[in-house]
Amino acid sequence: MKPFTTLVGIAAPIDVPNVDTDQLAPARFLRKPREDGYQKFLFHDLRFNQDSSQKLDFILNQPSYAQAEIMVVNRNFGGGSSREQAVWCLVDYGVRCIIGSSFGDIFYNNAVNHGLLLIKESEQTCQALREQLHAQPGAQMKIDLESQHFTDVSGTTHDFEIEESRKKRLLLGLDEIGLTLQYTDQMSAFESTYRAERPWLFVSR
């Protein structure tokens, strides 16, 4: 997993509230292998017509926002099912940070496993940020995880809160397996002691 330190990237405003995981990753694509590239499934039914042509009014199909690495979203983003593929779609598309007022609980926990930073701000702040982005299509924002602040289009700096454990995992690029492997020495020591104290459990028959 790629570590997250500082990000400067185009930000896209997503105005619709209650964007659920089925909109992010439609159910019919969930059996596809990750290697297929889940970026093409992100917002699929909102991005594409039935003939696979782009819906030109969708925000990510507009040239100014097509390369967005940051999204500023409306309330209750990522609610719905527990599908991890919703995060895959975002990360494979290139999104590394989402700013919103509220997120689905399971989506919030899945995000950190794939290097996706979620920042919680008030609805008023998120609305103001989206208005900035609509007014200046293609504008960039800066996210600094180490110092826990981001800079909006106007140059204003905003502090944000994040749990220390999530911050550490994102800075180091640790998914759940990587986090577990940090304790390899302790696990090996435990196994050696356990075998020494209970040799009868390991006698070949």
C-alpha cells in the first residue's frame, strides 16, 4: 500500500448526498478480479450510458475534474453494504483523499486498509469547499497528513482530526497484513517459548 504523506491534487465536488456503496461499485461488478482495474467501475451507472458512452454532465466526465485525486463530498458518503470494492474503485481511479461531513461506518474502516484518507469536516465547511471547486474547475488542494491540515482553493488552511492509529497506518502505508507483520519478532518469540513449554504438542506421530 502506498504511504500517504502530502498530496497536492485536483479536487472534485460531489454534491449529491447519501452516495452509497452500490453507486460507487455496482453489485454486478463485484466478482471481477482486482487486476481488471476497478477504476472503470467507479460511479459506473452515473458516469456511463447503456451504450458505454460518457454522460457528459457527470462531474468526473468533465475534463477539469477527470484527474481528481481529492473529492469533497456531501453527507453520508459510502453508506450501504460492506463491499470493499467501493474503496477499490476510488483508489484505482486515483482518489487518495475524501473530505466530507459523514461517512458510512464500514466504508470508513475499509478506507484505511487501502490508503484512502477520509477527513471529517462540518457540512458548512464542505459546502463552502464545493462552491470553491465549482467556481474554479480543475483547482488543486493540498493535504498534509503529518501536520493534519489541508489548504483549500483560496489558500485558507484547515486543521483536521484523525485517530492516531489511522494516521500511523496511512503514513507508513500499512494494510492489516502489514500492520500484523510489524510484530513478526514478537510472534516468533512467542511461538518458540510455546513450543519449548509444551513439546508434547509438537511430537510427530
